[in-house]
Amino acid sequence: MYPLPKLEIAELIQLAHRSAQVSTECACARASFLCWESIPVSFPESQLQDVGTLMENPFEEPTFVEFHPAGTRYESSNAPIAPRYFPYNRCTISKCLVCERHFLRYTEAGGYFVDKRIRALNPELIVDASI
């Protein structure tokens, strides 16, 4: 398997705009995924293909600092998508092979669990915030 390309902010915004224009009914869109959610068992993960990553350097631990200048929280549907901040700095971008919607995905690893998470790629929420 080849490493995923690192997506720059302009590429991310372009994919997000493409995704926002998709109106096709699809099994991947049965839930809106406006905020970070655990991937449901019923979600058709086999329809997704990773197309890129937001991880800067796979050999360095990215920050756990979150970006919420307007008082949002991790679970807020209007929380900004800031690629240099947690959890976006650990994300892959995946495309549904059926409808071409794009999603952010990462794996939350706690002390006793692993939880695969997903969020829709919303162009209105992407911000190019520096650390």
C-alpha cells in the first residue's frame, strides 16, 4: 500500500465543495455526520476509499490542542475544521465510491478502547488556522 498524499488546505476545500454538491441518495448519507460520531455498524465502510491525509509528519506526534475560538466543542456541529489541530491533524479524507461524498475519519484510541470516528467534510467550516 502506498502512503496517502498530504492534502493542502486548498485541496481540502475543493474536495469539501465537491462533496457538498452531491445530492445522490446513498447508504453513506443515511446520517448527516455534522459532528464527530462513532462510525455506526450499519455504515458501509467498504464503499469508502482513502484519498489523502491531513497528518503533517507520520513520525511526529501531532498536537492534542483543539481549535474553538467561538466557544464550540469537539462534539459541536459547527466546530471548525482546522487541519493543524486535533483531531483533524490525525485524519484521513475518504471518498464514497458510490456517490463521491467526502468524509474526515480518524481512530480515537483511549486506554481500553479503539473507536473509529467520522465527520462530513463541510466547506463552510474549514479554517486555515496556524498553531
